[in-house]
Amino acid sequence: MIGISKLYCGQVEPSDALRYGRESGKMPSHLLQFSKDKKPVVVWNMTRRCNLKCVHCYAQAVDPEGNDEISTEQGKEIIRDLAQYGAPVMLFSGGEPLVRKDLVELAKFATEQGMRAVISTNGTLITKEKARELKEVGLSYVGISLDGMEEVHNKFRGVPNSFKKALEGIENCKAEGLKVGLRFTINKRNAPEVPKIFDLIKELEIPRICFYHLVYSGRGSELIKEDLDHAETRAMVDLIMDRTRQLFEEGHPKEVLTVDNHADGPYVWMRMLKEDPKRAAEVFELLQYNEGNNSGRGIGCISWDGTVHPDQFWRNKVFGNVLERPFSEIWDDPEIELLAKLKDKKQHVTGRCAQCRFLNICGGNFRARAESYYGDVWAPDPACFLTDEEIGIK
């Protein structure tokens, strides 16, 4: 996760993170990426059920009717263990988390345990009443997925009127004073929509947007040929930086982040070197705090059946099951070889990654993408768009 507005527009200084000792338990949510202990933000795909049929769904979601494999009480035991372990954030995802009738109850339990509770949703089920309930239990944030404007979004989501219902969900959250933002997964089909999305967040006064690079997994693996090429990715990152800056200059500052390609960090720094060398030094320090990709360390995933994965995309790697053993025990088990290596993966990456001068601020990028493309967990991430010259390879 690279905070474009934080880094490029100066929303955060190194001193902001140092003020809290860079301890995740003390830091506000917007600074967690700069923590030093990297206690895991845990994504719980609490259901596989969903009311939409998105083409890029990493969870390969199923019909919204049915039962879930983890009960409410089992969910509370999972949350209790995570809270005691020190995990700062419980991210409820799916499928579509709002198809579970106990979502509000579980979110409330998480906040009562001292965790920040957030949800990742398609937004179509957030009625006025549901938004009020979520606000009342102390939910920190609602991330609503959009894939473009109405025509494009509805095609991606596979259900008519998904766009209008998502916008209604956004407005219902805003009306209750519930922080809401957008999630946008970039690919060739919707890249031209990005400028329109910037217009939308300005028009609707949406405070936050995360632009996700495509990760090849789930149904997303079928879109591998629709990922942007390296030149297109560079142009997209430049566009995101330019439009973010424009919003700040127009008096409409937004929190803008890119996610799932940590080559973005060095790229932002190199651009800052040309535009503002003094700020570039601060950006480089913040990127070192960030440490790049943290799959298996600063982020973890629990599936709908209780299986534990290094992140929400890498489901073919299973470390255990929380219905059999607490997450905290699984996560710290040195006998799980891959998990142990992921906690210090800079020693294990190969090829360009091993030689890259930015390894300490990129962290080797996405191992799931490397394995999907090369069949090798430790191979270079094919989505890295930095040149050999830029990364210091002659």
C-alpha cells in the first residue's frame, strides 16, 4: 500500500510516525503502514457468498443464499485471539460480508476488543438502516468497490443497477458520518475510467480511494492478459499522482493510495527527486518505514472455512486453520517454512529482486504474482515496471 497523497502531496512526515514510536497498537489507522512491529492487519473473508458476480473476484464467490462455515461464536473466538495477539485491524470481507446477518454483531465485538473494524463491500446492501447500525458499533471505515462509471461497472459486476446501488450505499454511509472510500482494481478494461473516478470522488466528496493493481488469482487469474503492460502502468501511476496533486491544488484534498504493486514506491521517490529533492529524502525515509509488501507478516488472511493464508490473494498457500488452532499460534510458528521465510523474504528472492537497490522498500513485491507467472515463489514479480537501470542493475 503506497500512500500517494501522503508521500507526493506531503500529508505525512516521518515525524508523524515517530511520534507514536511506530508501534501499531498506538498509531492511528492512516499511519499503520509505517509501523515497525508489523502486527498483521487480518482480512477475514467471512463468507464466500455474494449477491454479485464480479469477473475479477479473487474469492470466486458463490450464490448469496446458504450457510457459512464459521458460526458467530466461532467468529468471536477468532476475533478475541487476534485482539489479544495485537492485530490492529479486523477487515471483514467476502464474498460480500453484508450477506451475513451477524456482521454488525461481529464488528461490534471487534471494536469492544480494542480492534479497528473495517469492511470491504460492493456497497449495494448498505441501506440507511444498515449504515446507521455500522456507525453505532464504531466501524472505522467502509471500502466500496467501483470498477468505473455505470456502464463499465455494471459489466464487471454482472448484475444490473450495481452502480446505482453502490452510490446509494456511499451516500447512506456519508449521511451517518461513516468514513467511506472507493476501491478500484485497474486493468485494460477499465483504465480509461480512472479520470472519471477522480471526477466522481470530487463531485460526491468521497474522502478516500485505493487503486489496486491486478493480482493474478481467483477469477483475476483469467485476466492476466488484461493487466497493464509496464509502460501503461507507469503512465497510470503518473496519472494518479497528477490528479491527486490537482485535487490538492483545487482545495479538494483526498486520501489516495495505490495497492498491490510496491514498485510504485520507488517510482514516486524517483519522480520526487526531480520535482522536490528535499521532500524526496523524507519520502524515502517513509518508504523504508513502509517496507513494501508484507504478505505473511504485516497482512494475513482467514478464509470462509477458517484456513489461514499469507494474504487474501494467495489461497493455494495454507498455513493452518483457526477452527483447529488459534491464528496467533499459526502466525508465529517457525516450523511453517514458507511463513517463516516470508517474514524475512529479502533473503530468499531471486533474479532482479535480489539485485534491486530498492529491495528494502519494496520487499520483493507480490510472491503470489511471481508464482502464478513463473511457477516459482521466489522469482521476480512480473508486474515490476522499473527498468534494470533504475533498480541499479548494469
